[in-house]
Amino acid sequence: MTIQHAIIIGGGITGIAAALALTQLNRMTCSVFEIKPEPATIGGAINLTPNALRYLEHLGVLSRLTQLGCEVKSIEIASLRTGQRLGIINYDKIEKFQHRALRVMRHDLLQAMLTTLEELGVNVQYGMRIDTVVEGHGKITATFEDGMRLEGDILLGCDGIHSAVRTKFIQPDRKPEYTGVANAYGLLDATDIRDTIPINSTSLFFSRFGSLLLSYTDAEMSRLYISAVMGTQDVGSREGWITKGDDQDTLKRDLLRRFSGPTLPSLGSIIQRADAITLYPVYRLSENGMWSSGRMLLLGDAAHAMPPQGESVGLALEDVVLLSRILEHHETRPVEDIFLRYDDLRRPRINTAVKEANFGFETIKDRGWVATIIMEWLTWIVLAWRATRKEEEFIFDVLEVSNDGTAGGINGGPARAANDGAAGAANGGAAGAANGGAAGAANGGAAGAANGGAAEAANGGAAGAANGGAAGATNGGAAGGGIGAIARAFIAMLAFSD
Ligand SMILES: Cc1cc2nc3c(=O)[nH]c(=O)nc-3n(C[C@H](O)[C@H](O)[C@H](O)COP(=O)(O)OP(=O)(O)OC[C@H]3O[C@@H](n4cnc5c(N)ncnc54)[C@H](O)[C@@H]3O)c2cc1C
């Protein structure tokens, strides 16, 4: 029996994207339920990576959004201690990625998605809180607290990190945990101080006491988003809140203590000017949780919320587009098989992203001078080391997914994946992965990975990794990896910095 009707719980980015994909690409009907009384977000601005933009284009949303945001060619990462650049995250490879990145206001993104959905004749039902679900006779029935009942073929839990679908019906013991880090963010009018702001479009400054992101959110570069990430004791609330009056003054004093100083004097006045600063405690989910049960599937943050690293929207959209692809190819298979197939294909990429996001967050907490200097060096090394993998992540496209594994190749790079391996190749590189391995090759490099190994090769290098090893080769070099000297050195340095 084909799957025709989806009940979607959550009217955020993932829920709306799911409704867009299933309605347009799978010709299904969707009923979307949001707990809030009206469309709302946690505020502030959001970075959309090249892959996020490709998926938004695929879903028919991007054209509404581009003119509302600020194009980001790269995020420059600098030391607040010295003002020196430590590295960049480079999005300026349009021939490979098809898009650069875009910083937009969260509400503009949600609104653009909602308008596109409305045009398809799908309306979100607001103020709806799910109460129970019952499965039987090839259907799932959801009942809401107001007594409304609805039958569907599948139910998608897109209700964010504190998901009721997850904690009530799929895995009640998988509760979010506080990371020990909070995010303080706000906006300011930068029109008359733009010359004093030391950034192109987006910069991230590392200090002893956390990191501070500055990013324009509009094409005219008149509105600046500031976002501080810092170690903070458990604030006793899982929701973010807008600080006002004395609370805001106290928070600003804390931000000034952490981030103002002689190297970049303008940061002090930027912090002073920011208004309505939101303090948002960052939670995360444990790795390897259950994503599905019977006819229910979790997508986006409900399945794999991780500390923000500026890429989670891309991952959530990827979830949705991958599900849509699998449904397209297997629509007559039992729902449980479809969800297991999804899990098999999706898990390796998400596990890698979760590890990276958790690792990045561990380096944020307050530390001494010596540890700060070591961390600056490590940041430089890690950014250089990860550059190729970041590139693969931005190139990776679930629209290229084959039935055997995940493989993405563009510009003539062949990629082959089998038994849940993941391979990506670009510009004549060749990559092959098997049995859970991950391989990426660019610019004529060749990489092969098997049995959980990870290999990256660029510029004519050749790398092979097996049995959990990691290898990377560039510029004609050749490497074969066990656990990887860089990773060992990195972990040793971190232990020292504690
Ligand atoms: C401070 C911060 C900064 C970030 N910055 C970036 C960034 O720059 N780039 C990036 O890619 N990602 C970023 N992220 C991550 C990104 O915001 C999330 O990955 C993304 O919002 C996930 O979307 P979602 O729809 O899965 O969940 P959410 O955005 O949490 O949406 C879930 C929706 O479900 C609703 N809901 C909750 N419970 C129920 C219920 N019981 N019934 C019905 N509806 C319910 C909620 O009200 C909400 O509308 C950031 C995250 C944080 C916290």
C-alpha cells in the first residue's frame, strides 16, 4: 500500500521542509501541527551553508530568501588576543558548491518557507499539542489535547530538541542534556559604525572566555548580528529568554569582560549597542538514539540536536530530502523497512556531524592563557585539516543517493559507496567507500575507505584507511592510516590544556 498522508508534528524549519518535500516531490498530503499559537522562532539570525541553500532551492524557497540576507563568502576565524587570523571556513567555491552561504533572519527563513507551503495549499494548524498516538490496520491515529483526532500513514516528529514525539512515544529516556554553554545573541543597527567593524561579512573571534561571532544579516550590511557562546552554569531553564533592564546590563557587563579589549577596541561599543539580547542555554541529545518506532520517524533536531556549529539547518533539510527520495523509490515497501533504510543511510553522516559539533563545543569553555595559546594553534591546525572534509560536506548531496549507500560526485568526480559507506568526489577526484567507511577526494586525489575508516585526498594525493583508521593526503603524497597522528596529537594537547 502506498504512503499517502503524513501527520507532521512541529511547524519549524524541519516540519515545514518535510511538508514542502512530501507535497511537491512525493505528491502526498500533509497535515502540519505546531504547538505555538502562531509562527514563531527563537529569534536572531542563522547561517545557511551551501548545501542548505541547494536544498532550499530544490524545495522552491530560495528565490524568496536570497535578497533578504547577506551573502557569506567565508567565516573568518581570528584570535581576540592577537587580532590575528587563525583560519577560515571557505564557502567561496561556487563551481563546486553551487551557492555560497547566506546569513538570514530566522523569521525571514520561516516566513519564506511558510509562504511557499501556503502556495501549495497546505496550512499549518497552530496551538495544537499532541496527546496520544495509536497504530493499527496500516494506519497511525494522532489525538490532540483539544480532542481532535486524525489518521495518517506516517507521523513525522519534527518538534525540535525537546520533542514530545520522541519523549512520549519513541524513546522517553532520551532527554536533552545541558552542554554547560549558553549563547547570548542580539542585533544592532550598524549603519553609522560600519567602518569601525573589523569584518567582511562574518567573523568569529576566539577568546579565553568563549567565542564571539559578528555577522551582517542584510545585503546592505546595515544590521549586525552578534552571538557570544560561553561557558555558563546551568541556568535552570531550557528555553531562551530576552534579557531586559538590569538583567541585560549584567549580561552586557559579562560580555564586555569576556570580549572587549585593546586588540579590537570596537567590540566594546558593538556589545554596548546590541539590543534585546537573548540568552539561550544550549542543550544537546546523546548520540545513537532511536529515530523511529512503527510508523513514527524523528527528523531534524528532534532526532539529532547537537551544539550549534552553523550547519544544522543543512542537516535537517538533508534529512527531509533523503526521506523524500527513499519514499519515492520504495513507496510500496512496508513503512518500517523504509524508516530502517533511512536510518542506515543517514546515521554515518549524522554521527560524524555530532562528534564534530560536540568536540567544537568542548573547546569553548573558560581557560587560562597557556591553554588559550595552545588552543589557537590547535584551531589553526584543525581548520586546515578539516578544510577538505568541510568541502565534501558542502558538496554532498542526498539527491545523488544510490540505493547501496550514499555517494555524491560532481564535476566529473566518480564516487562509489556500498554497504552504507559514504563517498564524495569532485573535480576529477575518485572516492570509494565500503562497510561504513567514509572517503572524500578532490582535485585529482584518490581516496578509499573500508570498515569504518575515513580517508581524504586532495591535489593528486592518495589515501586509504581501514578498520577505523583515518588517513589524509595532499599534494601528491600518499597516506594509509591507523588512528591518525593528528587526532592523537590533538587529544593529547587538549588534555594538557585542561
Ligand atoms: C542559538 C542557536 C543558533 C543556531 N545557529 C544556527 C546556524 O547559524 N545555522 C544552522 O544551520 N543551524 C543553527 N542552529 C541550529 C538550528 O536552529 C536547528 O538545527 C533548527 O532550528 C532545527 O529545526 P527543527 O525544525 O528541527 O527544530 P526547531 O527549530 O526547534 O522547531 C521545532 C518546532 O516544533 C514546535 N514544537 C515543539 N514541541 C511541539 C509539540 N509538542 N507539538 C507541536 N509542535 C511542537 C516548536 O514550537 C518549533 O516550532 C542554531 C541553534 C541554536 C540553538
